[in-house]
Amino acid sequence: MFSAGPNTMNRSSWTVPQHGNPKIPKVREYAQIKMMDGVVLTGYVFVEATSRIQDVLNGATQFIPFVDENDAILLLNKASIMHLKPFDA
């Protein structure tokens, strides 16, 4: 039998988590990336719907998410990217 003890949380004290930043929709941009070590990757870069791939590369984050042709998710260090070629749809 369950007994409510002194450590039981009262439902009226529950709060809904507040998120400071709303989610911004992202789109996948098909691109080919050549890394500094010569590896060439083809797949998708995620870009905010109102941004360009250049904005992602010039942004403050050190890594960018990338999905290759095998649907593997990679985090690429921007400092290791030699060349990025977007393919227009």
C-alpha cells in the first residue's frame, strides 16, 4: 500500500518548464564538404529556415551537424572544413 510521506510532492507545486528560446525551424541543404584531411562528404547541412549555409559556417558554434548519404549523423568541426559546395535544388 502506498503512503504519502513527508517527501511526497504536492501536485499544486509542479511547474511547467519554461523554455527561454522558441525552436527555430530548420531545413536540410544538400552539400558536398571537403575536409582538411582530404575526406569528401556528401549529405545535408541543417540551416535555419531564414538563413544560408554561410551563416552556419560563420556562426558562433564550433561544430555543425551533418547527415551523410548513409544517414549517419556527424558533428563536423568547422575549423576542419576546407571547402563546402552547396547543391541548389
